[in-house]
Amino acid sequence: MTIGHPSWEELVRHLETGEPDLREHTRRCSRCDGIVKSATLLLEGLRNARLPMPPRHLVEATLARVTAEASRRPGFAAKLGSALREIGAALVADSRVPSHALRGAATAVPRMLLYETDRHRIAISIAGGNTPGTTDLLGQVSPKTGASLEPGGRATLSCGTESLEDSLTEFGEFAFRGVARGVHRIAVELGGDVIRVGDIDDGASSEP
Ligand SMILES: [Zn+2]
């Protein structure tokens, strides 16, 4: 024999308003009686808890520390206020386009790629590395407006399961040398932005 239990919504409504009246059911049903009893205990506990406010001096000390940190590290306040802004950089120029078949990836003349976001330009040069089957990716980030770049930037290169990191120089340069050829992605973290560049295919997949 099966008992028709009230739904969860009916149990909650019963606790809040007394309707529907489930007392007849809970007298006979230990399952629902248990749910109602523990929910009642929980609600009472929450009502009686009256969680205390942290002491005023602790709140002030914490705020002061956060403010000091924000003034020391550019971008810190922006990160606190909201998640990092993620932007995909758009490819605006690729020097390889007309002559890849002639040049290949291992010749001396690097391939140049130019990417743009609303605030930055990212130039990347790709040339064969010293070891066969490897690539050197050199990049430079420059601001579109204003002369100086936000300090503390870094670039991360990922290619398959490999991941490499480099800090930007004061001129916005970064370098990844001797990277296995393949499809590369670069993420530049700069002043609260994460700029995504790629996929960059260095031609390994199209070679015999
Ligand atoms: Zn029941």
C-alpha cells in the first residue's frame, strides 16, 4: 500500500500559513512528520540566531587595508569591483596571407600579426625557433591612446596542454621562444583586462 505524501511546496506552505492542514497526515506519516519537525526547528533557529555585526574597529581596519592595497596595485580596485573584463582581440593584419607557401614557418623573415581591442594593439611576430619544429613568438602590447601602458601586465601562451607565462616589459614586450609548433593562444592580463589573442596557427598543420 502506498501513501500519497504532500508535495514539498505543500509542506512549505503548511509551515508558513498552516494551509493546507497536514496535521492529519503527519500524525500517521513519520516521513512527513520528520520533515515538518526538522524544518520547524531550522526556522526557529534562524529566527533566534540574530547574528551579531562584526565590531566596528574590525570593519574599519579591513576597509583601510583594502584601500591601501588598491592604491599600491593598479587594477586591484577594478578587480575587486567586478570580474576581469574579457576581450577578444580582433586580427587586423596578417603578413603571411599572400606568400605562406613560399615562405613556410622556418624561414628567416618572421610572419607579423596585428591584433586590436578598443584600448590596445598587440603585434606578434612568428619565426622558426633554433630547434627544428619549434617557433619563437614575440609580442608587443601598446596602448591606442595615452603614452604609457598599465604596469604589471603579463602574457600567458597556451598550446595544447603546454602553458607558458611571461611578464610584460615596461615597453609591453613579451617573448615565448622554442615553443612546439601548433595552434597557439595568448592571453594578456593588463590593468583589469584579459585580452584573448588567437587561435594563431603557425603553419605546422599545413606542412607535409
Ligand atoms: Zn507523508
